[in-house]
Amino acid sequence: MNDRPARRPAKPYRRPKKDPVRILAFEALRAVDERDAYANLVLPPLLRKAREQGDFDARDAALATELVYGTLRRQGTYDAIIASCVDRPLREVDPPVLDVLSLGAHQLLGTRIPPHAAVSASVELARVVLGDGRAKFVNAVLRKITAHDMDAWLEKIAPPYDDDPEEHLAVVHAHPRWVVSALWDALGGGRAGIEDLLEADNERPEVTLVARPGRSTPEELLAAVGEDSALPGRWSPYAVRLAEGGEPGALDAVREGRAGVQDEGSQLVALALASVPLDGPDARWLDGCAGPGGKAALLGALAAERGAALLASEKQPHRARLVGRALAGNPGPYEVIAADGTRPPWREGVFDRVLVDVPCTGLGALRRRPEARWRRRPEDVAGFAPLQRDLLREALRAVRVGGVVGYATCSPHPAETKAVVDDVLKRDGVHAEWIDARPHMQGVPVLGEGPDVQLWPHLHGTDAMYLALLRRTA
């Protein structure tokens, strides 16, 4: 007689449910990881394709966007939490598995999705993109993460502020320690200011439009978008801020190039350069680092109103083509060339106004490119230094005596801002003087002691743009 209990019949195999939203989010994260792509370039075509295939509505697109950007912003914090829930070093977890775990962690700790739904959806995603075996691993890790909410996890993984302020802020606010240190040095002040800045870096930025003078107006944009979906800019007279979910590409003015998407900080830099009074001619303007073309398009429109001509120069040919598209239809004379601003083809002293928005670490735009905070390294700052100095030096040579140069970066790192200007003025024998930039940003508060200006996300609602204005004296 066989007393063995009867074997339960095997459960029939169930195909995993394909969730288009989470599959798209996973594909975007893989592109960022595998190709060093930027989410703001990868995500829009993926969303457009999904909408064209009929898989997505506006709510799906909003959720996919939140999953991608939210996961990337807090990647370092989620990595630390996941590391405490696995039995191996994080570097030994396959990157696709880690992406699924990070997406799950964000749903559990950074959204209002119910925990059971977040775990279930993540496991189904793992079954689709990783297979059933690794889906069991994902399920086990995510169930451990559900044991605590975000606040409790931060208490477990972050050192107390009094023991190590920079590491505490790095873990709690999901920035690498060296970035926290650099931002704190640039900002100065105590704990409240740096925490406000780091929190602002983790917020989704508004989409801001610029109405290019002579080609469009803010009133036209506001009317096209609707009063309930847009607001005037805070500081720039040409800016319009879209409500969450606004689609710039749906506007005729944007499609026709009469308006564009441009952060208000970038608009302020171009407007400040254009507002400095000059003695003598004001006929030739230069944008020496013009790609991808936002500032060049605004400068070109401002120049056209005064009968001035703009030369837009960009080293990379593909970016020069973007500049050409941005300037297409400009009412005034302009030319776009592919040229190296450190070995310029133009003669010395031929321009009245010159802008160099130099290549930099991009630490001022972490709201828009959250993956950059994890991709950059401290040595990158030193790597940009020679190029930044060369570009500023050549800009000062390009401008005539009495003309004005604007040196701009989308980084507040002290080594990329005032230190560059000081070095060029003191060590290279360049005859130029500082211009107080603050009066040329009328109405913008909290601009510091001058003469240069540093904008901040938490104080001005802009990217952390830096601007120094210089007048050539000999």
C-alpha cells in the first residue's frame, strides 16, 4: 500500500503579461546604460512610436516618463537599498536585472502605486525581458524592499548628518558625494540651502518655451496653449511655461521655428549679453559654441531687430546642422559654420558681441539629465578646463576693443565658472574688465555679490546657468 500523499498536479504554464508602459521604460533604461544615451533624447521617439502603434494614451506616456526619470534620478539611493537586499556585490548583478529591480524600487518607494501591484508588475516585466528564472530573483528582492518605506530605508542606509554631512546628503538626495561637495562649495551657506538645491534637482522641471522676437510673441503662445495650460515666464519677457504634460511639438510656432523649447536661464544669458550698452558699432555678433542652437536662435532674432548679423559657429558638423535648423527663417542676416572656436577662421577684433557657452560637466542641468550625475566623474572637471580657457581666450580676441564677451556654462562648479575667467584675465595677458552682469538680468532676485551671476534651480526655477560679462579694453 502506497501511503505517499498524492502529488499535486503541476500548474499550467502561464504566459507573462506584456505591459507596454514598463517594457518601454525598461528599454529606455537599457539605452541609457548600454549606449551612454540621454533619457531626454531616447524617451521621446519611444513614446512617439508607442502612440503611433496605438498602445499608449496620455496617462501611459506620463507613467512611462515618471518611471524612467524617477528611476534615473534616485539611482544611487536605489542601488544602496538593493545592495542591502541581495547576497552578492551589486556589480555582480546583471545590468538588465538591476534595471528591473530599480524600476520596481522606484514604484515601491517613489510613487503611489500599491506595493502588491508594484511587485506584481515588476515580476511580470522580469518574466518578459529576463525569463522566469531571474524573475524569481526579482520577486525575492522586491519583497525585501517592501519591508520599509523610503524614510525608514534612508535611516538604515544613510549615515547621520552630524557624523558625515556630505555622505548623508548624497544618500538621502541621490547625488554622488563629489557632486554634493562641489554644489555646496558653489552655493555656500548652511544645510538648508544645499538641501533645497538637491531637492530641486530631483523635481521634474517645467517645459519652457521662448517666443523668438520678431517671429512670435508670448501672447501668441499663451493663446495657442490656453490660459489653463500655460503661464508667462518668471523672468524672461519671451518665456512661456507649460503645465505638466504640455506638448510643445503640437504648437504651430514651435513646428515652424518661430518659437522653441529653451530653459529660462539660457534665455537670460542671451538677453543679458544683448542688453549691455556699447560705444561704437553693434553690427556683428558671434555665438562661438552655438550647438544645438537655442541661444543662437534667440541671439539671431535679437540681432535682426537691430540690423546686426550673427555668425553661429559649432565645431561638430551634426550639431552645426541643428543650429542651422534652429536659425532657419531668421529675419536678419546670419551664417552657420562648422569651426573650432579654439582655432577660429575669423580675424581678431571683428565682432561687437561674442557669446561662448562652453562645454562643461552639465551639473547645472541635472533636473533635465538626471543620469549625468551618475555618469560624470570628478576628473571630468579638470578635463574640460583647458578647452574652457581656450574658448574664452579666443572669444576675447575675436571681439573688438570696447566690445563685450559673455562666458556661460551650465555648471555651477567653481572650477568651471569664475576660476576660468580669473585664470584667463590674470595669466594670459588679456586686456579685459568685468562688467556687472546683475543689472542686465532685471527683476531676477538673489543674484549674489557680482559681478558675475549664478542662477539656481531652487532660487530661480532655472537650470544652474553661470554668466560672466567682460569688456575688452585693449
